[in-house]
Amino acid sequence: MKYVFILLLLGSIALVSTNDAQANEQECIPVEISYTVIDDVLIQFCKVSDSNILMGTTTTSSEGTASIQVPRKIIDALLGNCESDTLLMLINNVEPNANVTDTSTHRIIDVNLPKGAVKLEIIGSSQLVYPLPTQYCGSSHGYESKFAPPLKQIQSGVPFSNIACNDTKTRIFKYSAMSVSCVNPDTVSKLIQRGWTKIIPIESEIKSSSSFLVTHNNSKYPTWYSIYGAVINSIQKEKDAGYLNIKLKSSHDGHLFIIVSKEIIGEKKLGWDGDFIVLVDGLEVAFRNDRPSISSNTLVIPITAMSKLVQIIPMYPISG
């Protein structure tokens, strides 16, 4: 049995896949994979860009076995609770008999390779929920823990309100600084005494996620949100002023996570660089723009138990 550890040179491997029409249009980026094989067989691996698909190609002189160690941060299959789901593997477009062993950081696949040209496809999956398990599960980021650290989750696009902590930790928020931490339970009381955080009983916490259709230029645009500590009654754009009015009913300190389409705010203003000010009941507050993109801005805004009105105002340049 020979052990091979290979890192491909920079560049792309041409990808041919009859099973995945979308993959035909995508670049396949070389990746580092370790495996064991019989004889001197080399397997070239690449990952299809913006997908959960790993490809491999090789040519064998005889039938033999291979044990492929797939890092979970490259390809994984997860349920919403971060438990492992089934990987799909194809050899020359046919699903073989394969044995998959799970570790906290790898999926180890033992499979027989046929003689001749071999094309491998290893296809991961995750539940179609938001956020995706691959965004917050520890294994998808190379951690042995169930959940990734809060900062990793935020960097992967997990909303502030959906940050998950491991079983031995307690999640706390500091709304004034728009930050979240996972701390030991015996630390929480000390942080409360110092005014760093507040604890909201789970049974009384108000959480809602939904969307409103916001009218702009005679068209309606869905505006998705998630809110803790309040419920939203309406989201409307002020036609002449060009900003959003969000009316809400609060019961606790919390925060609003909202995705604002640039079709609604800032889409055609020359020189606009994406800056906003946010007012809560007429007072400017600090906020985060977590995921600015060419089509939308994702804002995280603190609210209090007394908040009634949030206004999102784009800072357009003064012309003339």
C-alpha cells in the first residue's frame, strides 16, 4: 500500500461531467487531498467553484482500492443540527459501493477503482435552510467542535441573531457594540454586573423572521428580515425622501437584521458609496453592514425595549 499526498500546481483542471450540467460551466480549482492507493496511481483533485462538488481523475492499470481522506471544510454533507448526512460518490457516472467513515474533520471514503480511465465525483450537501449548516458548523471550518467560533460564523455570513454556541458555552450579546460572544456560564453574571450584557429569558424573547413587499417606482421588492426583541408592523419607503421607515413594537433590547435591495435604496445615485445613517426613534445609532454586495446591503441594527421607529437613510453626495 502506497501513501500519496499531492498538491497540484496552480491552474485549473478541465471539468467534464455529464451528470451535472451546471458544473460544466464552472471552473474546477485544484485542491490538496490525501489518499492511499495500490500501485503508483496518482489522483488529481479539484473543487468545482461555488459548489459542494469534488472531482478527481486518474488512470489505473488494474482494479484496486483507494482510501480518500476528504477534509470536511472542503466538501461536507450536513443536517441542520450539524450531524453528518450522506455523501454521494460517482465513479464514471455510476454510484459504487463505498464505505464512508466520519471523523470530526474528515470524511474517509474507501472504494474500489476500476481499470482504465477513472473519473471521481464526490458530492456534498446541506439542508436548504438559512443560514446553511456549512456556514456555522465547526467541521466545515476545520474545527472539531460542533459549531465554529462566533467570528467565523459571522465571516461566513451567519446573521447576528443566528450565531450558535457549543453546549458548554452561553451566548451573550452586547447590543451597544453589536457584538456576540460564547462564554462559560459562570462568566455571564460577572458580565451582567459590569453592564456588558443583558440576559433575556428564552421563553419571553420575541423573535420573528419574514419579509415585507416594499413599493418603489411602481414595483414591489421583497425585503427579508429577522428581529429579536420586537415585531415589525410595516416597512415602507418614503417616496420623496428616499429612505426606509420601519415601524415596530418592542418588548426587549434586541436587534434587527435586514437585507435591503439596492433597487430600493441607492441604485442610481452617482457617487454613492454605500454609506448609511440609521436612526432609532430619531437618534442615530451604531450599526453593522455585514454583507454589502452589488445587489443589496445587510444591516444589523440595535433596538431597545422602547423602540418604535427605525429609519435607514442613504448618505448621497451633495450635487451642484
